[in-house]
Amino acid sequence: MSIIINAEGLSCPQPVLMTLDKIKEIQKGEIMIKVDTNTSKENVSRAAQSQGWKTTDIQEQITGYQITIKKE
């Protein structure tokens, strides 16, 4: 089951901080993060990778992007 973080409408660093908080909380698994800017997409992906998580999917949507990150 994926955890979803809806960070649409929030500017950086808020989406990154929300993602890092959830990463610390669950340690491993899959998280989907919804953001609405390219900058947030890049920053969230980079922050996740710095914590040892892999960006497994990025889908462009009407309102922005959905990023899926995963750690086994």
C-alpha cells in the first residue's frame, strides 16, 4: 500500500520537508508525492535519493507531478 503526500499548492521547502518527515517515519516502503511545480519535483527527488530512496516513477499530470519513491 502506498502512502500519499499531497503537497500541491505548497512551495519549497514544504514538499521536501513533508517527504523527509514521512521517510523518517516509515523507514522503507513506497511513497507517492503530489507536487505542482518542476522545482518541487526536482527537489523532492533529490532529497529522497539523499536518504537512500529511489525515484521509481514520475508522472506528469494536469495539476503538476506525481513522484513515486521506494526503499526496500
